[in-house]
Amino acid sequence: MKWHIRNSERSACWQAIAITAICLALAAQATAQGGGELRFCLRAEPKTFHPLKVDDDASAAIRYLTGGVLVRVNRQTQQLEPGLAVSWKISKDGREISFRLRSGVTFSDGTPFSAEDVAYTIQQLMDPALHSPTGDAFRSGPGNVETKVLSPTQISIRFPAQVAGLDRLFDQVAILSQHSPKKEMAVLGPFLVADYTPGATVLLQRNPNYWKTDDRGRKLPYLDSIRLDIQPNRDVEMLRFKRGELDLINSLDSTYFDKLAETSPQLVHDAGPSLDSEQLWFNEVAKAPIPGYKKNWFHSANFRRAILEAINREDLARVVFHGHAQAAAGPFSPANLFWFNSRLKPLAYSADAALKALQSDGFRLENGTLKDKDGNAVVFSIATNSGNKARESMAVLIQDDLQRIGIHVNVVTLDFPSLIERMMETFDYEAILLGLTNVDLDPNGEMNVWLSSSQNHQWNPQQKAPETAWEAEIDRLMRVQASSSDGNKRKEAFDRVQEIVVEEEPFIFLVNKNALSAVATTVHGAAPVILSPQTFWNAERLTVSPK
Amino acid sequence: MSLWQKLPYVVLALVLAASLAANWLAPAGYARQYREATDAPPSHAHWLGTDELGRDRFSRVLYGTRISLLLAPAAALLSTLLAALIGGLAGYLGGMWARMAMAVTDLFLSLPWLFLLITARALMPLNVSPLVSVMVTFLLLGFLGWTTAARVLCASAGTLRTADFVRQARAAGLPGLRLFWVHVVPNLKPVLYAQFWISIPVFILSEANLGILGLGVAEPMPSWGSLLKELEGLVSVGEEPWKFVPLILLVVVVTSFQSLLSRQEEVAA
């Protein structure tokens, strides 16, 4: 048989061969490159590479990407999954946790991993000299933590008192090597720190000894490296993302989100309400240097609820956050699937109802000014941190809303240290508008906010004994939930805490911001979620295609 | 005077008149929020669009111009007078007095003002009405902004001290202070004018920066400084050109002031 090929067919044939060759070359290149390099920005210099000393967002991001943990909270399902531990068990008294560890795992430098490393990590974590912020969550009571290495793959850890939500806390504990000469730079996570230029870049490279594989048995992570540029300026970050110099922006504000959505809607992701809330509170500290009549207003739950009712929170969400926020129902966001009390609904805006409630308390409206029963005009200041555009805007909207019921608000923006000094030391303020960043799903992460003896009980911190009956009840319920290992009992107690907070409004919860992010189309496998780190929580499974 | 020479007068008169007539010209109050029309482009209802809280930008520009145009020159006048008094006298007296005054000026220049302003803010009560905040802001600027001008005036007065006409007046028995007032101050006028005009835009911009410390013009009151803050984060000029109106106005006003200054110098020469 003879092949008869015409010129046009010959040409088509050559084209097909050429295209196939190009495809093969590209495929070969892609294979050689692996999953490529992911690039994004850290908004500040990482303060430490020691995973147990992490106390800032930049260091936490590096810890997440490099640290190997015994158990990991799946950021998508919010459920706990095995990590270096294949299984674990908590004792009935909630004081002891036993782990069965994965065998055959090695650190990035080849040092074998065993239960001794876990024991060493716990010892370091609880060492008071190290001042580990991660360790603070485990300090449940006086006494030492005892670790018992049962075998190279079995360990039990006993705490002096019960630690509620104990297993979830291990999501933050990156295991250190006891024997590696590289100390904390020997890691068990998907990436390792390969290079660091202060003020410029942190380069992470694939950990060749990472233990995890995908469903098809391929070694993870797919990415070859991650380049983290240190860039505090969000405008620059956005410009670089638009130019294609960055692959993702982990947390976007609503203005940038909308601007990007206008031109490239396929790049932006709104994962819905996050755990973060914005709130306003009045100074209820007895020794605060503010007039007595103002203290009387601020101590009145009726006054606080009226203020909440007079603030149009739908407008805050719509105007300030361009619709990427929801009016808050209470202290926990609906994004917290298990712990949010679904019986709570946001109080609807009604200036008339607010005014009526105030009038029932003896306030009266005279020539556009609200006055209390002693004739004092209702005037107070709301302080917030300068430079935070969203908070400044919220304060101005609140000022306008309250003006409608005759309340005059002076908006003051202060640099953050001054604001903190007034808030924590001098108590020289009337009301403050700030946000609460929630990284922990468990209410135990907020023990330092709700206990009346706590320093972060902002409206009236460090009380020797609860000054009000409802604060005493919150203290009791928080201790009940913290000392129980029964999930339902804990939930019941914390549901009641949320209800009391909504009844008393010590914090006027304004909005829950949405988790906004941007991911380039060259990044594959990204599924932004509400929990931190929103966009790179599954970094080990991401790939970046060549530009 | 040619039309070109009259132009700065006309521009300044128009801007000042418009700002003083803001109550009648502005379509809305500076604090009125049209929450259904936030960040809107120019329209019949809002000639310069609205800001991110839905406030009419044209109205805010008019009211902001009034505040900045009245108070920045007032602060500039205060600082120039202080500079004339300290720098001018030091230069005229010379010797130890000049060295002492300049040492104090250098000390002032080297002080970490950011921290001092934070301290000043800490000492002030939080519950201050927007109007009081405006007064406090510009008074602070006036009291703190004299140092650079004082150095220039000291140098100029130092030159005048050894000038022939001053020596002649001194030889004629004219008392020191009278000599300073009658012969030195009038000859310092061009420098004083220059320092005065230069200070105005500096104070307008300083006011905007003071907002970071909680010392600027408080919301909801507008000022050029707070209006210029809108330009933060603007990615391209062509995107929303109407947001540049406060900046253009600032440039036009400052340029007009400078033109007047040049004209006066020409007349003086």
C-alpha cells in the first residue's frame, strides 16, 4: 500500500507534529517544574521562626506551612483530622490525652520522628522560660504537665487540670525535633524555610521528607516552593497581584475586593461571614475618670440595648463593607458552625423603638438633644484606631445614626498604642470601637474575654469578684463549659452565655465581616474558606501553572 | 495691571467667596449622608459625586475650603509672627542672643514631634466637639511651625544688622527696639511674606497628617486635609478624576498665593 499525501495534507501533518512536540515539551517542562512556585505577601516581618514562640500573623502563616502537627483542624469542614497522630483519645476526666503516632516519618533533615520528639515539644511548650503564647492555652491549673512515652509511636500527656477542647489545641503545636542539629528549622510540615531576606522575602521549599501522599499515592506537596514577599502596603500588594506578580491575596478588604471584582470577577472569592466581629463597648470601669452621670448611662443595659437598636447595622454592612458583612447576632459568628447559638437573631434597627426605650428610662428629647433625667445632654466620644478606614467610617455612620435620636457623638481616632493604653491602663475613654479577631473555634479561646477577672474583659476588666449578677453567671457558665468533656453540655452552657451577652450587651456587636480573598487563575486547587489561613489552608495540594 | 496679573486675585476672591457662601451654594450639609448613593459619580444631584459614606462631595469641598482657607492662614500668621519675633530679634541682636535663639530653634527642630503630639493628644480630653478640634489643631500648628521660618529670618535680620542704613540709624541715636521696628522689620517683609505663603500649604497638609494622631479636624467636619485623604489608595488618575478636585483646588490656591507673593516682590523691587 502506498500513502498518497497532498501538499495541504502534508502541511497539516507537519502542523500536528509540531503542536504535539510543543505540548510534549510543555508537559516535560511542567513535570520538571513540579507544582510551580506560589507567591503571595506577608503583611509584616515574621517575628520568629520558632513555632512555639509564634505570636503574630506572619509567623503563624510560616508555622502553618512548615510545621507538622499531631492533629489538624480541616479549615473547610471545621472537623479535626489526623496529622502526625493516626488516632488519639482523651481520658474521661479531660486531663489526659494519648496519641498513637505515624511511623516511618522523618524531619526535613532526615532525623527520624518519634514519641520522644512529642514529649520534648510539650516540655518546651510548657517551659515558663520560653513564654510560649501557644502554651498558654494549655495552662489549665497549677502543677506540671507529665508526658509518658509508651513506645516510639505512643505517648500520653497528662495535664494538672482539665483542658476543654484539648485535642483541637494541638492544631497549633508544631512538633520540634529533639535530636536534630538544625533545632526548630528541622520541620515535619510540607515546606521548609530555605531562605530569608529580612524585610524582603521568605522562601519556602518543598520538604522532601514530608509524609503525606495524595489519593493516587503521589507525594505531597505539589508545589516546588512558596515565595512570601514582606509587603505591608496593601495598595502595592494589589498592584502586584493585578500585574500577575502574586498568585493570591489571603485577606482583602471590601473596597479592593469590589474594585477587583469589577474587572476580574473570576479572581475574587467571598467565603461568607468570618469569625471576626466588629464591636462597640462603653467604659463600665468603676474607677474610670469619667463623670458619674455618664457611668450611670453606661451601666444601664437598657441604654446599651437602645444604642444597639439605634445603629443601622445593615447600613454598616452595606455602606462600609459594600455588602460583604452581616449584622452580628451575638458574640459568635454563624460561621462557627457548632458553637454559634442559632436561636439568636440580629436586633432590627429602629430609631423610634430606641428612643422609646430611652424615654422609659427617664431620658427626654429637647430641641434635638437627648437629655437624661437630671438634664445632662447625652454626649459621648467613640474612640477607634486611626488608619483603619472601615472603623473610622463605621464610627461616622454611628455618629449620624445616634444624632437622629439626639445623641451627640464625637469621633476620635487614636494611634493604636494610645488607644490600648486608655483601654487597658488609664481607662480614660467613654466608648471604643474595635474588632475581635477570632482564630479559635472553641469558646475556650475566649475565656480571657468573658471571665470577669480577665484582663481582656474590656468593658470592666480584672474584677476581683463579679460586679454584676449576670457577669457572675457568665463566669459560672464559662467554667462549666471549660470543665466538661461532654460536648452537648458545653454547648448548652455556652449557648446561655451568648444569650446573656445579647440581653446585657456589654459588647455591642456590630457586624461579622466576610472572608474575602483573591486567587489568580493560574493557581489550581484553591478553595478559600473562612478560617485562617483562608486561601492557602490546603497549600500542600495547590499547584501553579506556568504563566 | 494686566489680566494675567489680576488672575490670582480673581481666583482667590472667587474661591473665598464660594466657601463663605457655602451655606447657600452647597446642595446639602457637609454631614448629610445619602446612604443609597455612596461613592457615586458626578450627577445633577451631586456635582462632584459622593464620598464613600454618601456625602455630597461638592458641599464638603465648599465647607472644607472655608475651614482650611481661614484657619491655615491664621496658623501661618501665628507661626510667622513667632518666627519674626524670635528669629528676627535674634538676628538683629546677633552674638550670644542669636546663638541662643538658634540653639533653641535647633532643639525644637530636633524634637521628636510625633511623640510630643501623641503626648499632647493624651493630655487632651477625648470628648471634644469638631469645632474645638479645628481650633486646637490649627493653634498647635501655629505654635509648632515657627522654627524653620525663624532660621531664615534670623539669617536675613543678621544681614540687615550690618547694613549701612542700619549703622547710620544707630549712629544717629535711634533706640534699639525702634530701629528694629522702623528699619529692620519693613526690610524683612519679603521674607516674612514668603514664609507666610509657604507655611499655608504645609499646614493644610500637616492637618491631614495630624488626623492619624487624633488631632486633625474631627469628623464629620471636612477640611482639605480630610478631603485629600480620599486619594489614598486611588490606583489610577483616570479612574475617578472628580476626586482630584480638592487637590486641584489646593494647587490653584497655593499657586495663586505664590503669584501674589511674586507680584509683591516685583512691586517692592
